Amino acid sequence: MPAKAAEFGGSVQIRHVAAGSCNGCEVEIASAFGPVYDAERYGARQVASPRHADVLLVTGPVTRNMEMALRRTYEAVPEPRLVVALGDCARDCGVFAEAYGVAGAVRDVVPVDVEVAGCPPRPEAIVEALRGLTGR
């Protein structure tokens, strides 16, 4: 668990940002928050606005078109804030590495606190990462 996560008191509000994803990770995020895996029971909840969020959950390589949007979204999240790079593309651009439309991995644009491997990561891995943030 990142040291900053202790400040959230067992509950985190999450804003998802698709920075250039193929949508595979989004399907798994939906499963992680669905009735089978139910990430909310561990204190993780999705919110619609970065101003209400504690955590940015970023998927996909950061495309040139999304680079500034990701920076602005990151800046809109109040301190303390955490960033989770979800999936291989978010971690190291995956199959999109060196593509002309890709600005880079998430860590090339904003600071990353937690990385979740997989293409796409399984719902269990997503829930495990979120439990690491809530401590539950």
C-alpha cells in the first residue's frame, strides 16, 4: 500500500480515465465493480468527476490527443491523490509501443503510484490492487 493511501481511511473514490485504451481493460473494470467481484465492498467507489476523486485509474497508452486531458484531469484531483496504471498498455504502452499516435506510458505523463499488469488484467487483480489502496 502506498503511504498516501493510509490517509484515505479505508475508502477511495476512483475516477477512470481511458487514455487510449482498446476497451479490454474497461470490460474487466466493469467486472471488478459488478456483482461477482464487487470492489465496492472493499471501499472502492467510482465517481464521475476528478474533483470528487482520490484515485485516477488510467487505462491504455496515453495518446497524443489525450496527453493534455490526462494532465488536466490529474491536476483536478485534490491532494492527496494516487494514480493507478491499469494494464500493460498503461504500464509500458504494450502492443502500441512506438506507435506514431502514442505520447507514452502513463508514468511519462503523470506520476504513477501503483501498476497492475495484464492484457487485460483480470478482475481479481484489479480488486486486489484496489484493496491495497483501501487496506480492506
